[in-house]
Amino acid sequence: MSNVTVKELTAKQADRGVRSSVFTLKFLQRIVMILVGAALMAVSLEVFLVPNGVIDGGITGISIMVSELTHLPLGIFLTLLNLPFLILGYKQIGKTFALSTLLGIVVMSIGTSLLHDVPALTPGEPLLGAVFGGLILGVGVGLVIRSGGSLDGTEIVAILFSEKSPLSVGQIVLIINVFIFAGAGFVFGWPNALYSMIAYYIAMKMIDIVNEGLDQSKSVWIISEKYRDIGSALTDRLGRGVTYLDGEGGFSGDEKKIIFVVITRLEEAKLKTIVEDWDPQAFVAIGNIHDVKGGRFKKKGIH
């Protein structure tokens, strides 16, 4: 075997070792995030929401109502009622998603059992319970979703139904939750059903923040004759890399240069100022981006 071949084999083995280590690290990170997320949801349910008669949406909300009516532990129903949807998720969505969801639900169920006798932090204060319970629940669910799982079978149902329905996943979940919160009105009273809606809304916002971040990214398209000057100014003053794209005016047929750049929402005002300084007539289109990965340009400070 030649020296070149030995070097190539050694390099390949080293590369496989690095990839294996990276995979193991990512796998462990996913497990830890699921465990933390499920634990946070258990805290939210047993310390803030359930003691105040406030529920979450989806299967979790149904489990809370059934537990209240039967006086059986909440953890039992969190597992049993989600199990059929986990089987559907395993068959239709994927093994990784189903197993991640199963881990999260089991940990959440065990957590509610362990925390059942812990005194509520906001006893007799359903509004405070809804606010802080919704915040903690949203963070927990967001971490699990970010790790490729779920803590509620409602999303699985919505995903499957949306494939054969004109309704989106979000619309189906909303319709399901309308009936669940209506049921909460009969079980816990209508004021508590309204508090439950507040908790649910806050949780949804926190899930978005966990998955998208506070500095939500924005994509920007700029069309201007002074594209070079604007692009250089964005690079220099915002520290953002820009891409020049070729375009053609649909009405005039003229060739156009388009600047494409990704910024955070905190940089939006500065970008508009920079463009305005160079070309007040420039066309600027700004849109939200849920996730950004890759790229080699290192961010510098605004000035």
C-alpha cells in the first residue's frame, strides 16, 4: 500500500471520527433539550396552571379536564391520551419525531406526578397562574419542538388532516382548541376558560420566540441604480454581507441589479437610513425569515 493511499485512508478515518463525534454531541444536545422542555412543562402545569383551574390547549387540556372529573393523576392521561397519536406519528411522520415526542411526554407525565404535591406559587390567582404558566409552558414546548419532537398529539392530528384538507395545520389546531376551551368552561367555569385562552396565547408567543429568537431575521431586497454604493455602505456600516442578483423589469424590460441581504429586526431602521442616504427612490422590500443558517460573513458592529 502506497504512502498516498495510507494518508487518504487516515484522513477518511479521521473525518468519520469527527462526524461521529459531532453526531453524538448533537444527539445528546437534543435529548437534554427535550428533558428540560418536558420538565418545564410539568412545572407549568402542576405549579401554575392546574392549581388555578387553568388549562392548556390540545390533548394536555383534555387530560387536565379528565383528571379533574375522575380525580386520577394527570400524568396517567397525558400518556394514555397521547399514545394513539404517537402511533400515528410513528407510521406517518417518522420514527425520530415519534420517539422524541414519546420521551418528552413520558418525562412530562412523570414530572407532573412528582410535582403534584408541590404548593402552587400563585394560589387563588388564576391570572398570574395563566401568565407565568403560559410563559414557562411556551419555553418548554418550544425547546422540545426545536429538538424535533412535540409534547401534544394535537399537532400530529393537524398535520395528518392538513394533507387532505384545505385548512392549514394552525387552523386545524385552532378549531380543535375552540372546542377544548369551551369544554373547560363547563368543567372549571367560564372565567377560567378565558384565563386558559390567555395562557395559551402567551405560550404560543413564547414558542415562537424560542424557535425564532428575539432578534428575528429579515430578508431585504433592494433595487437601485446605486446598488454598488448601497451594498458597500451596508457591508461597512451594518457589517452584513450582500449578494448582487440579476433582474429584469417586467414592464420596461431594462436590466436591474438587486441587492439581497439578511439583517435582524434591530438593524431595519439603520438599513432604511443607509438606503435613503444614497437613493431616496430605491425600491426596498423586507420580509420575515424564521431561520438562517450558513454563510461565512462575520457580523461587525453597527455605525
